[in-house]
Amino acid sequence: MSREVEKIKTIVLETFFGTAEVGLFSVATEKICLVPPQLKPRQKRLIRGVLEVEVIPTTIAGSILLSAFATGNSNGLLLSNLVLEEELGVIKKHVGDMNLAVVEGKYTAIGNLVLANDRAALVSDILPKSAVKMIEDALGVEVVVGRIADRSYVGSLAVITNTGGLIFVEASEEEEKMLSELFKVEVVPGTVNNGVKFVRSGILANSKGAIVGSLTTGPELMTISRALGV
């Protein structure tokens, strides 16, 4: 890794697999980042340098679209029950003392249904109480059950780190205030990739930096930088 990459703590524009939807293929916490094995070595080095994390190459459910099937924080990682045994084995080898929870039930896109940082989690109201309790135990934070803009797929509608958050532009002011208080960071409404409202699809971030889809405009970048504090 070059010294230049090691020093990056900012926003970097990128494409993965020819698309600007970089967030669909990756799951980052303060400690680790899940990425598809097929990601270019240069891009794995970039993620390692920007986010200062251990990069873990893996599929989940045989898919490279990792963000739908996993999410987490510094304490724990939640995985879809579609995860294969060999994939679970790979992840276990790298996460150290992080809690690893496979969330059972009919809702398999767990990454779309949970929004978390190291202080709290917002969990979709479509998940059963048993899953909510498992999530609370694994992530080790306060859990609130709810929606954003009356939409259940809360994990797709925002990017929350320990330093800030970018949320769905149709969220109300009351929801902005609630999320700011819950996660103990300022949250800001915005878009990515030239108007995409589902911001998680185009952003990979933690408190140290962000990798953003290449179609993101200058004004969007300014909002994202202010929102995430990078």
C-alpha cells in the first residue's frame, strides 16, 4: 500500500464492477469491510486506506451484492440466514471478538432492515421481536423499532457513522431530529449519484472516510462531506 493511500481520510469517487452503486457491494464498520473477492486489488487497497479497516473478501448467499445481506457496527455483524457455511467460516476467521449473528426468519435482506452505528440501531418494524432482541444483543446498543418516511427498508435509506449521517431526502424534520438524537450525530438529508435517493447504494463509509459513487455531483459531495464529517 502506498503512503498516499494510507493518509487518505476523505471522500473518494469510485466505481465497482462498472457501476457507481459502490454501496451495494460492500459492508463497512469501524473495524472491517466485507467486499466481493472479485473486487480489483487496487480497490481493496483503496478501501483499506480510506476506511482504515481490515478488508474481508467474501460472498454472501453466493452473491456479490453484500449490503443486502449484512450490516453491523464495531461490536457485532448481522448476517442473513442465506449465508453459506463456507462464507460464515471465512467471515469468522477475520472478525476477531466481534459478535456474529445470523438473523433467522423470512426476511433475508437484513442489511436493508437495520441501520446502526456504535451508539444505536434503528430496526425495521417488519422484523419479529425475536430478531430485534438478537440484533440488540449482537450490536450491543440501544435499539429502536421504526421506519423512515413510512418505509420499512431503513438500512437502504441512510448511511450512519459515528461522526454523522446522510438520510433519505423525504424524511421529515421530526425524523431527522429523532435519528440525530438516537445515533448521537447530526443527520442531513441528501442524495448520491446525481439524484439517487437510496443513499446507501452509492456510499461506503465509516468515521474515517467515504468511498462514493462516481456519478455523484459536486453539490452532492459537499452535502455528503458535511453530513458524514469527512
